[in-house]
Amino acid sequence: MLLLSIDTSGRNGSIALARTPESPADEIEAIESIPLSGGTFSAQLVPQIAALLASHGFTKLDIDAFSVASGPGSFTGLRIGLAAVKGLAEILRKPIAAVSLLELCVFVSAVQGKVMAALDAGRSDVYVGEYEVPAEHIRTPREHMLSRAEFISQARGWAVVTPDPALAEDATAAGLSVATIAPLTAAGVAALGWRKILSGDTLTPDQLEANYIGRTDAEMFERIGP
């Protein structure tokens, strides 16, 4: 299978082309990954996808499945990436694997136990995902937003995983167990997306939605104060 992967969740993004292995036990083969400059996703994305496919002798008709970063992240960036995947998957009638970047942090790190993934959300906030690896029972991981102070307080007793050096420094200074991983890319989204495809965890274009994580109205008013 030929897998096209897209990540437009942050200031900068990337797209990747990967070939899935014949055996489910083997790792996915990354063909090429290319960066996308932030602020111009809408202009770059489709031409870059076409150029990436053409450079390896493929067309869009050769794509067998899609893997896309569904969030959390930039509202505009996520919307552009998901819209492109929705359109292509609708035309080609191919499955989509939606990848949470918080889950990807845990997947890339290979850390076991109670794991808290953390991503910088800007404005002194942190996107947080709480996972048990391996899961002792079926449960939906909790993904939410905290202030930096709340993150440090609630992360005690967890293994923290983050690609953000500043978050890692703060957590380490607070005496937390921290694993710092490399920046997340579309190649990593492809690897986790392939695992989801193997397990049948795929979506149709009309089911694909962005994983926006924000504070509730009550939390916002609480922060503003009287």
C-alpha cells in the first residue's frame, strides 16, 4: 500500500509518502518526507503533494490510504490539512487514519506505564493527553488543556513525554520524570496511522473532524475572574 501522510497542525508542517510492509509485524517504509512552511499551507499543500508523488513516479490514483494529524494545534492549519485529505479521500474512495499528536508523542517515545503527553498550546497553556501503556483496560484517553502551573501540578506521578524543550525543562526542574522526543512530523503520523489502519481504526471523509482542544466557557470565565 502507498500511504500519504499530512501534518499541518503547527507553525510549520510536513507531508510524507510511505510504503506499508507486506508483514504487519514490520515497520512502515518512509519513501520521502518534505517540510511545509507555516502561513502558506493553503497555497503549498496540494502542489507539494502532486510534486512529491510525481518525483517518485506516482499519481494520486496510486494512493491507497491517508494518515493525517487531526490535532490538537492551529485551527487554520488543521482545517487546511483535513480539507485536503477529505477531498482526496472522497474522490479516490480510500480510508483515512486520524492521528492525535498527543497519542503520537506516546507512540514515538515507547515509554510504558502512566504516560502524560504534553504539547505547547501557546499563551502559557499546555495540551495534555493521559495514557496507560499498555492499557490494562479499554478506556478513552483524556486529552485536555491546562495552564503550565496546572500541568506541573497534575503531572506528578506520571512519565511526561514532550517534543517541546521549554516544557521539558520546566517539568525536569519540578522533579518530574521526562522523556524529550524529536519534533513530530508527517513521517511519524504515517507510522501511527499505519497501526490504526491495521486495526481497522479508519474514517470516511464525512467522519473526519479536527481534534480541537480548548478550555470550556466556564474555565475561560474562571481565568478572567470577576
